[in-house]
Amino acid sequence: MNFFNESLVDNPNDVEILVNKGSTLGKLGYYSEAIVYYDHAIKIEPSFLPAKNNKANALANMGNFDDAILL
């Protein structure tokens, strides 16, 4: 987590770093926090599929299946 935090200081709009931080948060069970990072990545690069896929997985893990399917 520290690596991603430090990387985002220098590259706050790097979609890969944002998604990786979100993935780390998601693996720790912090799905809502992870979605914040996926949303930021999607806002920067709407076609970045890893962000959309990971957000859908986080939504499903939270029981929000309808939004996960729509995404």
C-alpha cells in the first residue's frame, strides 16, 4: 500500500497505479474505498477495462449485483 501511495504522489493520474491501489484495498475488504480509486481511473480513461472489471467485482462483493452487471 505504501508503494502505491508514494507512486500516486508523483503520478496522481496514473490509471494503472490507481487500479492497483484499488485492488489492494479490495483484497483487504475495503470495497467502497477501492471503488473510489476505480472511479478516478475510469474518469481519467473511460475505456480502461481493468478499472471497470475491478469495480464490477467490488460492487458484486458488496452485494450490488445489478450495478455490477450493468458495468
